[in-house]
Amino acid sequence: MAPKLAYLGLGNMGQAMCKNLVQKGNLSSPLVLYNRTVKRASELSDRLGNCTVASSIADAVADADIIFSCLTDDNAVRETFSKILKHDVKGKLFVSCSTTQPSTSDKLASLVEAQGAGLVTMPGVIDFSGQPHSKASLLKVIGNVLVLNMIETVAEGLVLAEKTELGKENLHKFIEAIFPGPHALYSRRMISGDYYARDEPVVAIDMARHLADEVSGLASAAGAKVPAYDAARKNLDLVKDHAGEKGDISGIYGALRLLSGLTYENQT
């Protein structure tokens, strides 16, 4: 019999993963959804179908065999699992997609395994089987260095192209040809105006700043210098100042436009 699945935490990433589970997971029973804001869970259930909404964390976990979670920070992870582990979880598998400090991941693994359950810490695309859970968390945190620097680099190139005779569309064609994938995706989001025009951010600016602070803290503790990342981190603050909670991580492009004497929005 196929395992029953539950998902805790329905931010943008959580919602995207739920969509994939429902549409591609060949589920034999509805996906159980839980979010602190019940309305968000109900709206997602209505959009996706083949879901049910749990009224509490305990209800979400009770009949599930595999429980995914994608929570905002270490405190949310600790709080959620403190509630989960008050109940019988023997034989269940927890899959943590949250970005946490390595020490939090190792501590969580010890608590979960002590109650006869299993924990998988998701690093994204790398198999860390047989290694400490902290390695997966380290990869997720350090991986954000590459992601933010990539966005910063694309944004800088586009602004420079706009301020010179090259033009952003010509640079975008170059990016598509030489750097297909995330570089081209973010370039298109920037030049199309999606970075400020969408109703909800893809990666909310407060989450981006939180992740950036995780990286900065890790680098400081390790005695490592990340100057390019530090520059991008400052631009996230400019996005927050201009766009508020609606700001998206790709708004770095708008921030660099402001620093270069242009308007934040590129389609006014």
C-alpha cells in the first residue's frame, strides 16, 4: 500500500512542492496540508485538488507515513517538532526541506530517531546518505551564496547593458546562449518587469534577507570572507526599503537601477 503523505508549511516553496506531489506523485490518498494560516492551506487545497486540510499539526501527522516540512527558520522547526514529538511517531519518516543551522539539523535527527522515526534532511540535489544531517544543512546555506551571487551578477550585467549602447535585450540573448537555466530565468524575470509586477514574490525579500543572514553568520563563525555576497546582501536591504514585503529577491535588479540613476521599475 502506498504511503500517506502530509506537508507542513505552505510558503512559496512548500506550495510548489505540494503541486509537484499532487500532480506527479501518483498519490493513492489525498495529500494532507497544514499551515498556521488555515486560509492558505484551504486555498491551496482548492487549487490543487486531491488534498485535505488538517486543523492541527497533530492531526496532519497522525495518519501520515511520510511528513514533509518547509518552515521559515530554526525557531519554527524547533517549535513544530516539539509539538510533533509529543505523540507517537514510531515508524514515520520526516523529510525536512527547511534551511536551518547545521547544529539544529543534527539535534533534530537525534530527537526524531530517539522516538523510533526517521529523518531526511533535504539538501536539494545531492545524496548525503550516511553523512551527518549537518552536511545537508551546510550545503543548503552555502548554496545560497551561489544563488544570490548569480542574481547579483545578472542584475549588474543588465544594468550596465542599459547604461551603455549594448541594451538589455542583447545581453539577455547572450545569457540565454551561454548561461541557460537559472541565469536566463532570472534575466527574463528582470527585463520583463516580473521582479516588481507580480502579486506575490517568488522568493519574498524577508526570507531572502533571513537566508543571507544565515550565510553571513556561518561565514563569520568560520572566519571566511564573502565580499561579493556581502555586496548583494546590502542590495537586499535596498529592495526591502523600496518594495516592502512585496519585494522579491530578483528586485536586486531594481536596487542596482536605483544606484545607477534609473528608476526601480523598468517598465514605467
